[in-house]
Amino acid sequence: MKRPVPEVIYLDTSALIALFNRNDKNHERAVSYLREALESGNLFLLSRPVLMEYLNGLSKRYGKEIAKENYDALTSSSFVYIENETEADWRKAWEFFFKYRDQRGIDLFDSLSFAIMERLGLKTAFTFDSDFEVHGFRTVP
């Protein structure tokens, strides 16, 4: 039996929230998928803007100490890599943002994620946000 080739998968805010929050409707699916992905040797790429969006939400809802614990866990992880955005990513994000002006859910964070994924040649996002599919990416779980 042929073994699957490991993949680098973009990690979106909705997946991070589902993993962290046991009460999230997608928590079990997220945890199960993460286990499966890691067993297959996959790695995750987390953009700095998504990291900041996630940590800001945690800080507002649960406090800065919880946000710091999550920051420390994510930045020291052996399977999560942090990617900085570039100036070119910002320019591309604005193009996407206005391209989808009729799509209310596609915000600047999504647009910047799309730009980063395209620059790096990533095809798959670990997300519960269907906007990634609108842009042509594969979503998991």
C-alpha cells in the first residue's frame, strides 16, 4: 500500500478556535483531524496575521495569560511553522478583498491568508470557513 505524501497545511483561525474550545461545535472533528494529520506526517503553517487574530480573540474572551500560553505552545510546536506576511502579500490581499466585494464573509484576514497560501503554493487549509473553498482551496477536515 502506497503511503501518503506529507503535506504542509495552512492553519486557519476557525481551526485553532475549534481545537482550543471544547464547547465549539467543531471541537471533536478538529481534534480527530489533527491527530490523523500528524500521524500522516503533515505539518501546519500558521501565518502571523492568523496567529494575531486568534490570540487577540483569546485575550478578549479568556484573558492575556491564556493568550500567552497559546502563543508559547504554538510558537514552540514541532509541527507548526509561523510564516510572516510580505508587502506583496498585503497588496495581493487588497486585490482579493475587492475582488470578493459581494462576498460578505471574505474579510481582510481571509484575503491575506489567500495571498500567503498562493505565494507558498499551499493547496489545503485546516479550516471550518467555506470562504477558502470559494477561492479554490481544498479544506479539511
